[in-house]
Amino acid sequence: MSAINLSENSLTELPAGFGSLPLKDINFAQNKLGSSNFAWLRQDTIRMSLASINLSENKVISNDCTNLLDDEFHYFVDRSQI
């Protein structure tokens, strides 16, 4: 599995185990995720594999997210919620 789409699920939290998955594309759009839910992005496996993550229409604040994501990632945050 290299991609996962968990959009429109009303997710409020993500397990730390996500960081051990070698996912390339992740879609978390239209959930209820806040910026504190992404510590798993610091894990080596996900950092080496992830190419894009869609966080649009969540409670994520763009500036908080950029602290966890490097320039090598493509990410989408709904800027209307900032």
C-alpha cells in the first residue's frame, strides 16, 4: 500500500503508528484534525516515503504544519481556515 484516503471520516486523532507506514500519498481532507496530531510525521519511515499529504478542511493551521513538513513534501492546507 503506497496511498491512503481517509477523507470525510470526522477523524480527530491519528495513531503514532502512521509514521511507520511507507506511504507515498495521504488524504486526510475534511476531517477534524488539529495541528497537534502530526508528531508521527517526524518518524523516519514516513519522512523517507511521503510525497504528498492533503490536510484541507481540517483544524490544521498552516504555520504549525510547515514546522513538521519539509520542502520536499507537497501538502495542501485549506488557507480559508487560518
